[in-house]
Amino acid sequence: MSFLTKMVDKCLPEKAKTSLVKHKVQKEAKKYVNEKLGLEGQLDQHVDTLADKVIDTAGVSNVLKAKDIYDKLSKLKKDNGSS
């Protein structure tokens, strides 16, 4: 895990971690859905609700771990692609 992700996971209280992760996931999910489907924010409330359910089901620590793995794989792909 990256240093920042590890510190967020270990140092922040669970409520703060949950709030931080939900905000970031909701923001990215809305951006992605609106960009891909051209909805201009029409389904933002539904995307927020779905993001909350996914985070509550998976757990905040697992979301942080998944983000870290995704970042590592993206970096590896980027490094291999540039060689």
C-alpha cells in the first residue's frame, strides 16, 4: 500500500475514512457516468446511492486496498507501455 493510503487506513477514525472514501468514489463515479453516457448530471442521485451501497458492502478498507492495487497496476502498465 502506498504511504498515504496506509496512513488514511490506519490513522483516521472509521467515520472519517468512510466519509472521505464515499465523497471521492461518488465524485469519480458521477464524472465517469456523465462522461460516458452524456447525461449532464441527470442520474447523479442514483449514482450516489449506488456508490454508497457498494462502499457499505465492500468496506472502506477494501476500497482503499483496491485503489492501491489499481494504482500499482496502472503504473506498471504505463511503465511497460513507455519502454
